[in-house]
Amino acid sequence: MIMCGNFALYSSVQAIKDYHKLLQDLGEIPPDKNIRPSQQVPVIVIKQGRKYLGFVRWGLIPFWAKDDKIGYKLFNARAETIDVKPSFRAGFKSRRCLIPANGFFEWRKPDKTKFYFELKSRELFSFAGIWEKWTNPQGEIIPTCTIITCQSNEIVAPVHERMPVILKKEDEQIWLNSEDIIALKNLLVPYPASDMKIIGK
């Protein structure tokens, strides 16, 4: 089973701009504590050698897809197979992105208790993601993304077997810029549990 299916982003526009050292005018990014697949989400990409923030649909649609329904299934990608799965391997090679977040949700089975995970510092962080451009039958270009998941760390494991890949700040530039497949795969590991906390709902 994969996840994550809900996350939160409530940091201010200025905080996002400062964190990523963005030069562009970001406009408004409404805070949302319950972001779900199919919503438009902000992503950070490299454009002409600089970081750039744009909005894409969460739920990856491969460029070869016949319709957009596949995006409702591909809102996550497994770290273990991202470089070989047809839906993800091209994006992993050349279309990686950072997805800003403040935390994510998961539900424990079978009692469906809801939990929220964040950094102890409550600071903004980035999920590792990839993005694609898909052209619909009307000729409209639709950018989409997916969040990469890995095996859970010690704090998430009692709730769910997988967690989104949270990149360490010092690894974000590597994720965006490196062409070393081995180095990139080595980033797709559980975030240190000692730096996270869980909040029950």
C-alpha cells in the first residue's frame, strides 16, 4: 500500500519564498491543512538554472496516457521502483521537483484513527517529487506531479508501513540538479524519526 494521500501547507508566502530563495513574485498561496490528490499544489522546479515555483495537479499523468483517469491512481510513486516503472522513470531522470509542506496525515487501520506528522521544529520542508506534462485531447497542456514514498521510519511505522520522502534541506539542490542516478536514489530514504513528531486526532 502506498501513501501519502493528504498533506498540509500553511506557511506564509514569504516563508516559502525565503526558504527556497525564490526571486519571483509568488502571488497568493492560500493555506490549506487538507490538501488531497487532484488539487493544484505548488512545486519547485529548476528553470533556466534558477528555482521557480509553479502550480500543478497532484496525481501524475504520464505523457503517453490516453486520458486523465490514471492521475487519480498515481499520486504516489514508490522509491524502490521509480527508476524502472514506465509511469515514473522519465520524470525521475529529468523532471524532479520539490513539493513544499508543513506536515502530512495518515490513518491507522483498522480503527481509522487519524494522525498528523510534522517536524519537531514545525518548519517548512520539501517532499521529493517528479512532474510531467500531459496534453489532453483538446490540446491543453496539463502539468501534474506525484509524491515519492519510502518505507516508514520508527515514528510513522505504527500507523502506516510507508511515508512520503522528506528531503533534508541540504539534499534539496542535489534532488533538483544531480544527474547521478545512484546519488538520487540514495536520497529516497525515511526522514530521521528523532526529528519528527506525531499528533493524534
